Amino acid sequence: MLNSGQRAKLRAMANSIDTILHIGKDGVTDNVEKQCSGALAARELIKGRVLPNSGLTPREAAGALARRCLAEVVQIAGSRFVLYRENPEIAPEKRVKLAAGARK
């Protein structure tokens, strides 16, 4: 679990990243899960968007993806959401820098 300070830092970092994941009319499919998991493995922090033709709310889509990809929901704002999953295998200079104790 992220604490409130870490969540705030991740929200601030998410302001400058592009939306790379789109949830459409088919909802959270295996393909979307695979894309999300791959993006989290490469970047740790991603932003997604739920399109109007989706039958899901952003909260439902973010929650479903977080469960399926073992990630944490950082923020939900409007139709967009931010997910985070730590990956110790990527290069240190590419990792998201959080204060010690990122997970409880």
C-alpha cells in the first residue's frame, strides 16, 4: 500500500505523462490487461482513459485493471486514471523514485 505522501508524489508525476491506455466498448479485456501489465513493467507509472462508449466507469476500470495487473490505483480524475506498480528489475535511472517504505 502507498501512503498519502507517496500517492501525492505519484499524482504530481502523472501530470506530465501521456495517456497510453484506452478502455473502449469491450471494457477490460485480456488484451488490455496484457498491454497494461507490459506498460507497468516498463514504466511503473501509467495513465489510462475510459472512453465514453465503454460500459465501465473510470473507477470500475481502474479497479479491475489494478486487480488483474497487481497494481495500485493512484488517482481517478474525470475519465482518466493513474496506476502504479513497482518493478525492481528496470534500470535505477528509469525507476519511479519514492520515499523509503513504498509498500506496507
